[in-house]
Amino acid sequence: MPEFDWMTIREACRYIKVSRSTLYNWERAGKLCMYRFGRAVRIRREDIHKLASGRRSLEQHS
């Protein structure tokens, strides 16, 4: 079974400089998958990296 490196919502928001509501909107839109462990919500670090690199490439084209 693969090992994943997890981030909290707060860590992910700080890393890609977006609000909590933006992350939850992306989850609803299917752009991001959040995992719930009891009351804790986590996001895979690799998913955040992919999302961040996609945002950066869009910003460079603007």
C-alpha cells in the first residue's frame, strides 16, 4: 500500500495562498480530493503540488 504525505487544510491554504473556502469549492468541483479521518480533514501533498503547479502555469499565461 503506498505511503502518502498529508497536509492539513491550513497548511494547504498557506502553501498555495488561497482561502479555506476556495479549497472546499475545488473539492465540490472535483478539482481536489479531501480525505476525512474522523473529524480530521487531510489533503495529499502531491495533489496540492499538482494543483499549485497548474495555477502557476495559468498565472504565467495571463
